[in-house]
Amino acid sequence: MAQPEDLLFSKEHEWVKLDGDTATIGITDYAQNALGDIVYVELPKVGATIKQFSPVGVIESVKAVSDLFTPLSGEVLAINDALENDPAAVNREPYGGGWLLKLRVADPNEAKTLLPPADYEKIATE
Amino acid sequence: MPTPPSDSRDAGVPLIFELGRRGRANRYLEEGKPLDAFLPRPVLRDELPLPDNSELDVVRHYTKLSQRTFGIDLGFYPLGSCTMKYNPRVNDAIVAVPAFAQLHPFTPDDLAQGALMVMYELERSLSSLFGMAAFSLNPSAGAHAELGALLIAKKYFKERGETLRDKVIVPDTAHGTNPASAAMCGFSVISLPSDERGRVGVAEIRKVLGPDTAVCMMTNPNTLGLFEESIAEIAAAVHEVGGLMYYDGANANAIMGYTRPGDMGFDLMHLNTHKTFTIPHGGGGAGHGPLGVAAHLTEYLPTPVVTREDSMLRLDFDRPKSIGPMRSFWSNFAHAARALAYLYANGAEGLKRVSALAVLNANYVRVKVAEFLETPYAEPCRHEFVASAQTLKREHGVRALDLAKALLDHGYMAPTIYFPLIVPECLMIEPTETESKETLDAFVAALRSIVETAKRDPEALFAAPLTTVVGRVDETRAARQPDLRWRPSAEGAATRIP
């Protein structure tokens, strides 16, 4: 499927939506499909400072436990608490209600290392 | 065909807690003093609804359960990664002899020379077979031995003053327990990607090696069933920066008598007695995981160690550098006896034949399966190989999970699926050495017919298995809403002790 046009992507299948210096982060539709039914999501603490491409959480599906990598550095402003009771939201709406965390972006230049939708599409359909 | 209920309780066998009546248990002995004559009152839990069943009801209950399950005694069990080999019955017969079975753990050494000889001989045999200086028989599982090995590494580096070594390197073709054991010991884990041929590259590992390298944990052959050809160079590179090499013995069934971890350059290793030799598998029961070390690490082995002075064997606890015991008493001694019986029954040439047949059987099935499923690493494998249902999923919506479930309807245990993680829609198949050509042909034919069904009528597979006692279980619900404890019903269990 085509990727939403207003997002940036990492090679590890995370998406970023930038709004000023706030970034909303989630995993892509391709990622949720490959993982299968997600049963547990572990997210960093609000207020934590995280570094680009480092593991910041864990996503557990019936198939596997995978690290969640942050596509950008920054301070965690919010996490999606609703996923604690409803991790399936990541499967249902990976780009909507299944968002994972919001960051205050530390370095806007890091966004240049992420992929535009068309480039990510190539990776996801390989 | 009707779909059977997917919950075992609905299918006819109540739980042992739901059977029986108060006072029904056969009482062969006169009632003794009340429990609080022996134990302090606060530790007695009167609220526990312990079942109270007659002996006959208990026998019938567990016999029924045994008839509803599946094991290697009933059919082919091609589980990859965790070798599930047949345990010859003679090994159980050996440990059932009273001289072993009734030996008290506190028997003085001079009256337990036979049992100590079993431990000593097994330790010497393993050291010779795998090229290590010494083994400990103390850990009671493979992952337990992994933990012991990393504790040894930690102590070794601490005593050398090299406390900055906090990184453990684990390739993505390794077993899941490796990073877990490393994390338990406070190491941080570097995951190393394998190359397009499924191997660890020397150049790739050099990028992550440094003064902070503690241990590199590898499985060889790896979890793709492929032999790491650069292992000698990798070991040399790790040693060059002062790190230790750890061999995960999960796949040792492929190499016996052909190559040895010690010769490959490994400093530490474990074996899973159930995977490479013979003991009952899994189920959380008593396990056995011998832990091997090279000469510079023998002083760190867990206690006790069986030592020999002249003709006398004894349990040695006085080892100042030891990491201490990993287990109570002398660990699972009966498993050591089973393993030694297996080694003696096969002998050096027989063990080579075990590995040769395990590899031959895997390659026979691999080539046949490649006719109808993708095999991402198309080259001779060792004792196991991976196939992928990626194309089937893309074109017909049939996943590895559906193929695995459909195999149950054909009377086979499913192979491991979705592991290793680097192969999408992975099926990992390991036939082991004891299966006949007829069994392997029948398995391949069953898998072929399932793949044909997948292309013609994918819907037919989505409800599989249809013929097993328990139908397709809802794994997602089980993980999202785990219900792990039986509770008495509202009116109270019939057997509930007031």
C-alpha cells in the first residue's frame, strides 16, 4: 500500500509526523503486518531523553519480541497509555490511534536522515 | 467435519481440582500429627483447594491427558532449533537400577564411588568430545549453563581488573536465551547482523569489537543450520581484543566427532543433554546443561567438581575462585547417568554416525521441500534448515502458522515457526538422525499436499487443525488476556478444604 504522504520513515519501519518541534512516532503498516497480532507494548518514561536509532521500547507480538527504535532524538513528551489495555490498536490503526510516543525534537537536522514516503515504499515492498 | 471446541475443558476432561470428593483419597497410612506440629502456623495455607481424589481417578485422569497429547513416541517431531531426538529406552533402564536410583545425596564419597565415576567419566568424555579442558555437570538446563558461563566471564574479567568489559556480542542467528543470559549478568548486548549467506562476517564483527568487548556468543552451526566458516578468524579477532568466545551447544548434534568448539577457539560452552544425548525434553522438568571451559577458566567452574586422587574420586568444594554452586546437591545426577549411557552405547564412531545421519536427513528433506517451498539459503545445511512461506502469504494469504497447524492434521508435530527472526514466514525443520526414509518421505508428501491446498483453496487451511483434540487456539487472546490460575467456582469446589 502507499505510505501516508505527510510522514517520514526509518529503515526500522517507524514513522514520524513532525509538527513544529514535536514529533509523533509509531510503527508502519508494513511493520504491524509483519509482526502479527501485537500483545504488549513497552514504552519509555515521559521525560526521558532518548537518542536517535537507539532502542527505547519493546513490541511483543504472538510471533516475536522486537525492539522499538526511536527515529529521532529528543525528550519524551507523552506516550500512548491506551496501548496498555488495547495493544491491538497498533494493528488496527498504525498511523492513527496506534501511535506510540511524542517527542520534543532535539535536533531538527536528524529528520534529514529519515526517508520520504516514496523511498520507504521501496523498502517495504522489497 | 465439525470444528472441535478450542478449549480443552469443554472437550471432556475436567481439571483434577474439579474431580473427587472430600475424603476420597486412598489413605495407606494412619493419620499422623497435624501439620502445625511440624510447621509454623503462618506458613500453612488452609485456603488452598487441594484436590482429594482416589488413586484410580488420578491414574485415569493423567492417562486420559497423556492420550490427548503428542510426542515423539507417537509420531515425527521435526522441530527445528531445539533438537527433539528420540531417547533410547536403555538409558532410562540404566538409571532405574537401585544402585543409582536409591543412592542418597549425602552418601559419603567413599561409599558412592560408582556414582562419582559416572560423573567423572561423563565429564572427561564431554571434554574430549568437544575439545574443552573441563566440564561442570552442575547447571540444570542449557540456559542455566549460559548464565553460569557469563558469571564465569564476569568473575574472570573482574579478577583481571578489566571491569570496563560490559558488551556481549550476539549474532542475529543466535538463540533467544543468549541476550537474556547476558542481560541477567548486567552486560549490554550488541546484536550483529548476519550476511546474505546467513553467516557472521569477520569484517562485520571487527566493527563492534573493542576494549569493552566481554564475550561473543555464537551457535555453530547457527540457527539457520549453516556452519560459520569464518569461525577461526572470528575467534582470533575476539581474542585479539581480549574477549572470550562462548559456544551455544544447542546445535551440537550436528558436529559430534567432526569438529570441536575447543578447536574452533571457544573458551566457554554449554550442552543441552536432551538435545545432543538423551534425557526427557521440556515440560519444565528436571533438565541438564553441562558447562564447558578452556584451561584458563577451569578454576571458575561451579562447585562441586569431581576430582580423582590415585584411585579415589571425591566431590571437591574447596575451589576459591569458583562462582559457587548453580544447583542444590549434585544437580540432576540421573541425567548425567543417562548421558553417559548414551555415550557408551554409541561410542566414538557411533556418535559420528549420529551427526552424519542428522545432517543427511536434514539435507534429504531440504532438497525435497525446495521443490514446493522457498528455501532462502539454498546450499547444503547441517542438521536443520529453514524454509519460508513468504510467497504463499503474498499470493494466497497462507502463513507459516497455517502450514504448521495443517501439519497437525496429518499427524505430525509442527516445526518451529517464525524463528530465526531474519527469515520472514519461517519454518525451521530438523528431522534428527533416528527417522527412516519412509517417515521423511511421508512427511514431505504431507507438506507438499498442504502447500497444494494452500494454492488451490487457502480457506481450507485457516481453521486447521480440525482432527486434533484441541482445535486452533487463540494465541493472541491467550497473550492479551492470560488466565493462568484455576479458581474455585462461585459455589466452591467440591474438594475445597474448609
